[in-house]
Amino acid sequence: MARVKLPENGCSEDELFSQMTENHKGDANWKDGRTWSMVYNSGEKIMEVVKRAYLEFMVENGLGPTTYPSLRRFETEVISMTAHLLGGDEAVVGTMTSGGTESILMAVKTARDLASESRGIKLGEGEILMPSSAHPAFCKAAHYLGLHAIQVPVGEDLRADVQAMEHAITDKTVMMVGSAPGYPHGVVDPIEALSRIAHERNIWFHTDACLGGFLLPFVRKLGYPVPAFDFSLPGVTSVSADVHKYGFAAKGASTVLYRDEKYRHHQFYVTADWSGGIYATPALAGARTGGSIAGAWAVLNFLGEEGYLDLARRMMTSTKQLIAGINGIEGLSVLGEPEMTVFAFGSDTVNVYALAEALHDRKWHVERQHLPPSLHMMVSPEHDTVVDEFLADLIISTDQVRHLDASEIKGLAAMYGMMGTMPDRHAATEFVRNALSQLYNV
Ligand SMILES: *Cc1c(COP(=O)(O)O)cnc(C)c1O
């Protein structure tokens, strides 16, 4: 394997950027609305504002809130605005983090530490109870923090099964989880019922609103039905909401909120015995760029409620058109009843992985899911220009793969099919672990 070495001499700025631009051309093209994941495209004007705010504070360090009072102000105001948006009263507090995964990791750690202190639940004993649709970040947090992830199958409507969740509670349950909405199918779990059960038993309840925190409140204001999911429910202890998703901030910006200071207290890490001085951090990161904090603050203030409502209206219109169009194609159907702009579609007759390949040939990027097989759609404001083109290509692509039999499914499509059906889930994860090693080698 040939090592790439640090060049002896630097290259010119022109050469550097021409190389980078060349490389960029091989990436998924989100600017033209061809990708249905990874990027939340709010349009050039909003992105320019975020970029400007990010660059202005890129060098400043969020590790030093007293050195940079500007960042302290931005962060506390982002938390305050988010808490207000999510039904929080004056007592709700929180911190910003680098993303949904870190927000979830922090909420889980905080619940674990409180359970250890107040209920004597020892390291390695605690359980996190979640629907099978909850984001893998909860399993990852359990894995990192010495907890057991208990995944309860969702009901036929793809939402958390309240009875099954209730039955799975033990005296070791340190947290119950519901999503608003869940990533795979975009449906909101019955948070009211789940959080009531948790409340009655004095168990921590976390609403994962990473995806919906900055969209569901506006979708509701537009008149669409959105069930209660946030601090308006007395049993909800903590909420995660990503500003870098439907808040349209630059990546590296999420929030984790707690009903009361007495919970957040357990999140902080402080050591007073280091020769470098007293060291205290609110969340996982040490040094962190001021860019993502400033970007989040900027976009919230630039858009305001009216701006978010306009974007939500555009996205909901596109989503309704897409769902109607997809359901109108023979053999395809949208799974469950998604509340907002994230959904999946599957088929009993068409191999959806072969369909993803056919769409890829037409330069569309859709994520593949399994258990059951489906394709994932996440709608951004700028997608309103491509809805018709996508649906037309989807009709053609579906017809192309409609009559393939199993032996004709090859390449990536065959691999996805195999991964979903391998009975040995450990072998399946080892297979991916090895693939990941290959990907990250030069
Ligand atoms: C994206 C997402 C996460 C994880 O957030 P990252 O920012 O990718 O770390 C967690 N939960 C849900 C529902 C999400 O959609």
C-alpha cells in the first residue's frame, strides 16, 4: 500500500483548489436536488448567511465561553430559542453539541449517572428501552457507556408499540426513548402514552427530536396534524434537536435540552486536579469551532418563525406530491403515515435495491434501508424544483426493474438484499466492519 506522505513543499493555492474542485465533481450532487439524504438544502441565500457567520467565528474556540462571550451568548440563545420552540418553560436548560449523536450520548450519560446516584444502578447493569426504529446513536451510547440497549419491535403502523414497551420495563431501566419522528419511516412515536408510563414509574424519558425538532412545530402551525412530543408533556425529561438538520445550520450544531437544571448538572465534566488548571466542559468535545455555534445562531435569527414556516410549507407541498406520486406507481407504496417530510417506500413486487441502482444511473441518490427493504426520502426546500422530474424517472426506473428475477439482481443491490436477510447478525456486522476498514485505508 503506497502511503500518501506530507509533501515536502506546499503547492500553490491555485493548484490546491483546482485539485479539490476536481475531486468535488465525483460527489453526490445536492445542489441540483439529486440527493434525498445527507444534505438539507435551503437554497443559496440562506446558505450564504450561514457560511458567512461560520467563517466569521471559525477560529474562535467554544471551549472558552469566558474568553469568547460572543459564543456564550450565541449558544445560550440557541438553547433558549430551541427550548421555547419545544414547549419548554423557564426551567428548561441545555447545551449545544456537535450533532445528534453527541446530544444523545450526553442525554444517555446524564440519565445513567442520575440512575446510579439515585437508584444505585451499577455500571454494566442499566438498560435503555427503545423502539427498534430509534436511531443507532442510542445503541452506540449504550455500547460506550456500559448500558444494555433493549430494542422493542415497532407495531404494524411502524410506531413504538406502547404495550410492548411497557412490558419490557425492568427495575434496571434508566431511560425510555421515543422519536419525533424516527429516521427510517418518518413517523412520530406515541410520545404522550410512552412518557406517561415513564413518568408513573419515575423513569427518565427522552424524546429524540433530532430530525423533527426544528420542523414539527412549524408543520403543526401550518395545520397538519402533529401529536404532542415535547416538553408540553410532563413526562418528557430530555429532548435532542439538531439545528444542522431542519434548522438549516452548518453541520456540527445540535442541542440537548433538560426539563430542569437538576438533570443537566449530571452532564457536566469537571476536574480540578490538572496542572493545566481547572478543566470543565459541558459536553463531550474539548476544543470546538465557534463556526457551528455562530452559524446556528445566525440562521435562527435570519429566518425567524416566518422564514421557517415558509420553508416548511414548501417542503410539505413537495412531500405530499411525492407521496401521492409514489403511491400512484403500480407496485410501490409509502410505508406508514409519516407526519412530516421524511418517509420511505417499499414494494412487494419490485426489488427496491435494483430500483435504487436504476435511479442511480439517472443520477438520483436515495438511501437504501432494510428490515423491511425500502428506499428513504428526506425532502428539503429546494427539492420543489425536481419533484416532477424525479417522479417521471421513478416511473421509468420502476418499469426497468419490474420484471427482474432474483438471479438478475447483481452488485450493490444483491449485497443489500443479502445483508438484510443474513440470519447471523454478528456475521453481518463483521462483514460491514471489514468493509469499513477497506474504505478508510488509502
Ligand atoms: C440524524 C439523527 C440522529 C443522529 O444525528 P447526527 O447529527 O447524525 O449525529 C439521531 N436521531 C435521529 C432521529 C436522526 O435523524
